[in-house]
Amino acid sequence: MEAVRLEDLPPLPEAPGVYLWKRGEEVLYVGKAKSLRARVKSYFHAEGKARRIAQEATGLDFIATRDEVEALLLEANLIKAHRPPYNVLLKDDKHYPFLKLTQEPFPTLLVVRRVEEDGAKYYGPFPEAGALRRIKTLIDRLFPLRKNSGYPMRKRRYPCLNYSMGRCLAPCVGLADPEAYREAVRQVEAVLEGRVDGLLAELETRMREAAKKLEFERAAELRDQMEALRAFFSTAQQAFDPELGDLDFLGMARSGALAVVQLYQVRSGRILGRISRVVEKEEAQEEEILWAFLREHYLEASPLPSQVLLPFPLEDLDSLAELLRRRAGRKVELKVPRRGEKQRLLELAQRNARLALEAELKLLEKRGDHPALKALQDLLGPSTRPFRIEGYDVSHLQGQARVFSLVAFEGGRPKKAEYRRMRLGSGNDDYAAMEEGVYRRFTGSLKDLPLPDLLLIDGGLGQVRAAEKALERAGLRLPLVGLAKGEEVLVTPEGRELRLPLTHPALQLLIHVRDEAHRNGLRYHQKKRTEEALKVLAGIPGIGERRRRLLLERYGGLRALKEAPLEELARLPGMSLKAAQALKEALESGPERA
């Protein structure tokens, strides 16, 4: 089947809607648009993933909608139904549980997995089953809603044990006062919406009124209710500034194809919980990942906050903002704070997202499933996944003091205990220096290090072939690849060049390895420059150890010291004009050094 052409497409309206790129009967991608005509046409002039979708698709379907909100809802349903390969799909796509307060004359509270359009009130989702059980147990103990009469409510001949324990008003046998039951429902709603402070104040007022009327048993019940609520919310929630009100804030972290998005819920200034989702999508942009999370979460989440704080700006948020306004019955603001307490909340979310990503990567590494390693295997075609990668770099200091730098990565992460450096012979031949360093790595003092699964050479084809020659001399055959600076092009010993997008997980890992090898070599040169500078400064009258350290911390080397004005040197803390003059005279009479 041939790829669909622009002129083959059906007439597209300038209206909002959803489009489905298809290959035969398979749906490749589902998207929404303000203007179906403009959005679909843009695929034929785009680059990257959009262009590739258009090249693979053999047909297109579309559905026009009344507005963008309807398009957003339809897009979400079609993605769930078809699970297209080019859409971002959140990992662990299970349905988190909700608490459902049924729509009946005498409602009950249920644990459910799906949100339905049945008029009931839903609270959640709850990412932790333990948190859901704790709050359900608390509500069942403190508020006398019915529990054992089914949904919808069925009449019973006799009340259950909960009625005898004072934990149910027994509407199933006709004993409940409708007004008292409505009051209990209102209090449950307050707890589930996080409005605990107001409820506690109300309970305290009623407790005092009961005590004044000498209804001590009722006052004790209210006191126990208040203490249980305070104990639960003081341990289950972290207090923030009460002025923050109701808001959600999000953090996101990414490494290669793997990303973690986390959402924190704050209600009445308290953090109610956190939802964390993992996405593994090689070429998806961060904006696309965040959009997918927001779309999936806010189509069901309840109750909705007044504000949603985003880690970075997103385009075309109007449809989501309008959807939230319709669901909440009021405005829900979506914004990226730049200062103050709300900006610090985002920093908290970002920091925890990075920690969650680190944990996810470590778990993958233990299983050998790091996405970058799998991508490397697919790209270079070794028989086994390259668990251990060694990066090699040759650097020098003004043509002298050549150093061979070695860094080791295992499971996609640096193993700094096995970083090494070797002094090489002098000379200006970079290829010979690389060959010498690689040969000595496998035949000299470093030969007892584990053999790598892949060698990464800092450089182009010349350096790669020099390393290959060294391996042949050492009697070894190991996979190797070069990474040329600037364009970040991978080079194989056969001369093949591999150009990958910067978001490709394999390229991101190899850049990390290459940069670590380069930094490891630079640290040696920095150390040598410092030692040389200290020797020169040690021979200058009036420049003691304290002044030597001060000057090197400020200027870094002899060349910068030589170029510094005399008056500036004399004004430094601990320096004097006489010492500065002695320093300048010694540097100007001596050889120029780095």
C-alpha cells in the first residue's frame, strides 16, 4: 500500500475535531485540532515524527466536533480504544480506585475503579490503596452512612450490627431521619474534599452546645469524632500554607526515552496525596508527555482544584481549561508560577520526580532493561545488550602532557570507582596517542578491569580506526564506535555515519559517556596546572601559602595572573601593594604558562 498523499485526502473542514492517521485498518495516531484542515495539512510539511506518520499512513479518518472540548474528550476515548503506536501511552495503565458517593435518597460510599456518568460524586483517583482504605475506614467509623444494604439500596427486615454500634442510621429499615442523613452526607463530602478545618470548627460548636444542654453523651461522641479527624489528618497529610487553598502542582523528569510525571494534590493547604506515572516513548517531546498526563488525569479526577501549577508552559491549553471549568462549575486556572511559595512547590515536585526517575532507572538497570542500552543494541546490532560501556579520550596541555582518560558505565550509569587516567608519550599524533592508550588499557596495568561490551571513542573515523588497530594488536575483538564533537555523529570502523536526533536515548547515553571521559582528562590537566603554578608562586618573595591559594582560586592560572592589573591584585584580601609588585615582576620575567 502506498502512503497517502495530500491530494488524496477527503475535503477537510476548517472546524475543530479529531483525526486518525491509519495504515490499512490499524490506527497509527489520534490527534485533535482547532482546524482539521490546517492541522492535517501541516503533516506534509513537518519534520521528525509528524513527517514519518504521514509517510507511513495509507489513509485518514476525521470526526468534526462542536468545539475543542468535545474534540479533547473524543481524542482521549479514541486513544484508549485504539492505543495507537505513535501516541504517548502512560505506563501502568491500570485504573486507580475512586471513592463513589452514590446518587440516591440515602447515599452510600463505595470503592470503584471507573468513573461513570450516573450523577454520583467521585473522589480520587487514589494512587495508594492503603491511603484509600484508611480514609474509608475513618469515614465508616465516624459517619453513620449505610454500609450493608447494597447499591441501589435494598430494603431489609432487620437493621445490621452497624446500627447497634451507632455507625449507621438504618435507612434500609425505615429508621433514618432524612435530615440527619443529609447532614452526615454533607460531613463526608467535607472530609473527602479536604475541608477539614471548617468541619472541625462546626463539630466543636455543636459539642459545646450539647454540653450546655447537658447532653454529655452526645458531646463526648462529637469530641471523639474531632480527635479522630485531627489524628488522621495530622499523620496522613503534610501541612503547607493554609492560604494556598486548593491546587494541584506537577513535576516532570526525563532521561532518554523514560519520563516520570508526578502530580501533588493540595486541599485547604494540605497535601492529600501524589500520583506518579511513567512514560517510555523515544521521540515524544516533553510537552506531548505532559499533555497526555493532564488529559488522562483530569478527564476523571474529582474534586477539581482552583489552580493547576505546571512545570513549563504548554500550547493550546484553552480546551483543557474550558473542560475543567465545565466539570468544576467554576474557573480552574492553569499557570506556571515564577516566584514565591507556589514556585517552591514546583521545585519540590521536580526534585521528587527526578528521584522517582532515578529509582525507575535503577530498577531497569538491575533487570538489564535500561532503555538506552536496548536502543544501542537495536542501533549497533551486537549479539548482547551492552551492559558495560567504556569511554576513551586523549587530551593534552598545549601539545604536552598527553593523557589517556578512561571512564566506565554499567547499566547506563557511571561507575566512578573505575575511572582511570594514563600519561602517554609526547608527540603531536592524536591517532598514535589513541592507539597507545587503548593498547595499554588491555595489556598493561588496567588489563584486569572487566572487559567492556562496547568501546566509545571520543573522535571521528581516524581515532576509531586507531583504537581498532590497538585491539587487533592486543588480540581482542570488541564492538566500538566513535562520537565526533559538534554534530554528534556516530562513526563505525567501517566508515558508516549514524545521525540520530538529540532526543534519541542511545545518543544521549553516549554523549554522557563521552563528556565524562573528557572531564576526567581535564581534571588531570587542571591538577597539573595548579601544581605548576604553585611551584612558580612558591619562589616569589612575600607570596606565602595562603596568598598562593587565594590567587589561584581567584585567577585559576599563571596567564590570568600575569594579565591582571597591579591595582586589582593589591586590593585583594590579604594582599599588599609590595606583594603585588613582586608577583608582577616575577611573572613578567619568567616564561608564560597556562
